[in-house]
Amino acid sequence: MFTGIVEKTGKVVEIIHEKTNVHFVIEVDFANELKIDQSMSHDGCCLTIVKVDYAKNQYVVTAMDETLLKTNLRTWQVGYEVNLERSMRLDGRFDGHIVQGHVDQTAVCKKVTDENGSWRYYFDYEPLKGNITVPKGSISVNGVSLTVVDSEEGKFSVAIIPYTQEVTNFHNFKVGTIVNIEFDVFGKYVARLLQEYLGEKKGL
């Protein structure tokens, strides 16, 4: 489990294809603290560390075909800057919101506006059953815990302060950028229960 508070950004330094799997070699300055079998959020996608090269400050994670299909990992290239967060410590502060690291789907950046000290990002996504946003609700975008500003079916916007803009890969976003989104887990459960309840009431 994660909180959506990005620790650092890492850099993809090598991509290795093996059958339908893809191995990503990532460089980050805290690689010497990592270990094999550890879970870590990569742009909001929970991946398992399978190899660590302490001398080079690098580690390897593997994405299977299903992960590539449902996330933005399929767009990664060498040099890509990825948001990283290690799993939540039970003795730590809970500063964001509950992020499972299970990407629900991807969204596309449609517009970026300068708000005179902050930035507003607008995203479109395919409205799927149970995937909803609400104004002032929580959402994870590329693993970053954010508050929804505006919400419509298949659309939402978030506001970014300068610190978040600087320390995450949001500063690389432009129109057309594909991002990973994970909807609020509590909202998903409520939506699912309501849909099932209303379906039963209507005899569906």
C-alpha cells in the first residue's frame, strides 16, 4: 500500500524485451536501500524489484503483458522520468490517501494552464463502470495523491503547486501525455455497491 507521496523520480536507463515481458532498468539515488522482492510504486503502478545493482544505483522491475496493456508503461522509453514511492511504513505518517498501486486505467492530458503560481491539468479518460471522480475527492495520477478540482463523466482536473511540479514528472506533461490513474478505493466500492443495488431494484 502507498500514500501517493512521491519520494523521488528515477530514470529508465535500459529496456529489455523477453517474450511478452519487459524488464525496465531504473536508476535512482536510493537504490542502495532497496532489496529483491520489495514492492515499489512506479507512476502509481506497483512493481516488484527483481534485481539490484548497488554499484550503479540501479534496479530492475518486470512488467507482464497485462500490465503493459493497462498502464502507461507501454509508452516508456530510455530516459523516461518515473515517479517512485516505496511502500508505506506502518510507523510513518499517512500524508496522502490510500493508494493501492493497482492502476485502474490510463488517462490523456488534454490541457495545461498556468494559474499564476500553480498549474491546472485537465485529463480525459474512458468512463468505465465504478471509475468515478468527485470534486474535492482524491485521485492518484502517476502515483501522485491529488485532489480533484472539476469533475465530469470521463473528465477531471487537478491543481499542482510548484513543489509537486518540481519533484514529480508532472513538469514533463504536455497535451497528449498518457498517465496512470487510480480512483479512490472507497469511492470505487461505494459506486459498485450502488450500481448492484440499483440494478437489483430495477430487476437488471
